[in-house]
Amino acid sequence: MVSKSQRRGKQVGFYFARYEKEQLRARMVHLEGRLAIAVYAADTPKPAYFILLESQDGRVQLIRDYRYVPYIVDEAEYELVDG
């Protein structure tokens, strides 16, 4: 089941606030030809899940958060972005 919500302006902050309470770290990766964010739990070497961002004119237009689809990591091909 897929859930979809639409947020603008200050409401976007509520989306990111849920991550503040958890011990997560994020790294930029190339995920099958696209830039994405790999999210790691605690000190694990393998990402727990991915977040894809789509932008237009320098602004984020869409966030695809695969937090509740962790099995995607098992078969995904990704590479850390240097920097």
C-alpha cells in the first residue's frame, strides 16, 4: 500500500522533524543512475532505506521516501557520492 501526502511551505518541516528524534545519518548516493539519499540507522554499514528527491528549477518538487520499503535496499545498486 502506498501513502501520498502533499505539503508546502512550513508543512514540509513536519516531514523532516520526525527524523530529528532518531539516530540516523544520511549520505548522498548514485542509486541506479539517479541521485538519492541513503539513510543509515545507528552505525550500520548498509543503508536502511532510500529517499529520492526530484527537483525543478532548483526546488524540490517531490520526495519519495522508501522508509517503509526497506527490502528495496537488498537489490538496489548504489554508490556513495564523494564529498
